[in-house]
Amino acid sequence: MSPIRILLVDDHAVVRAGLRMLLGADPEIEIIGEAETGAEGVRLACERRPDVALMDISMPDMNGIEATRRIKEECPDVAVLALTMHEDDQYFFEMLAAGASGYVPKRAAPNDLLAAIHAVRGGGMFLFPSLARLLVSDYLHRSERGGSAARGFDALTDREREVLTLIAQGRSNQEIADALVISVKTVNRHRENIMAKLNLHNRVELVRYAIEKGLIELT
């Protein structure tokens, strides 16, 4: 298998240097570029098409949330993995809503970061344990209050469950279409049906639901 191509997006040179040393020691990883602003990160992501963009949140020019949103709009095949000092729920949920496939705090162990990179490169998700608990707790709280957590899973067809799982993993419509050998138009129709049946309104709610139902595995 070819090396995992990584783009580093962080405004601190010392952080990028540390990541180069850590990731450069792994023969399965290749760093193909660095950016010190969100805007530069978007440009390089779409020019060089890395497998994974490691994305800080607090940066000048454009923050990591907006940069993630633009990357997923302009080059959705690039997986974005948040690597940040922020562990509060606001940033966490906003990054997921923007399209990030994973969220790792900078205090994490090197092995956790490497595991996250491998997980999101393969189309999966990686949520640091404390943040995964936050997501599930938030889901259950909303469920108890009768919020967006619908209980209509049994109403989904087998194909809709497949599509739901792939959406929650961060796959683009084209990737889902290719994986299931259906058209993008059909994927969009399934997505609309799923959201309507489950009373979900965005990707964060969908990910919460998929985790609660055990449709995606948290590393």
C-alpha cells in the first residue's frame, strides 16, 4: 500500500516541526506539505490532494473550522483530522459539522495520533475517548429531552442503513455511490429519506445517531 500522504495545517512552526519528526519516523506516512494559515491549508489541500489534512483550529486568516468546511466542499476526498488544544464541546461539534472525520487533542499520545491517521485514511472516524463520551452523552441528553434523536431505525431499509453508515464515516456522495454501485442521485435520495425518517437535520446529529446504534466503531 502506498504511504499515507499528510498535509500539516498549524500556525505554530514548533508544532509542525514536532509532527514532522514524529510522523517522519513512520515509513507508512509521507508529509507532502505544510500550511500556517487556514486559507493556505485549503489551497494546498486542493492542489496536492493529501489523504489526510491534520488541522489545527485556532489560526490567523481563517480558522480550522472554516478551512475544514471549504476543503470538504472543494476537495471532499481529503479527510480532515482535527489536532488541537481545544477539548470543549463547541469546537468539537463545529468541527464534526464542518466535515472532520476525527478529533484528537494535542495532549494525546503519539500512538493515538497514528491510529487516528490510519483510521480516517481508510474512510473511518476517530474520536479521542473523552470526546467520544461527550458525543454520546450529548446524544443521550437530547434523546431524553425528545430532541433530534429519533428512534425510527427499524423504518430504514437495508440500503438506507448502509448509506447511513457511510455518511457517518465521512464518505462523500461520490464515494458512497462508488462503494454501493449506485448513482449520486440515488445516494442523495437515500440521504433525504434517512434524515426524514430519523428526524435528523445535519451530519453531527447523524453521527451521534450512528454511534448510539453501533453503526460506526469508535477507536
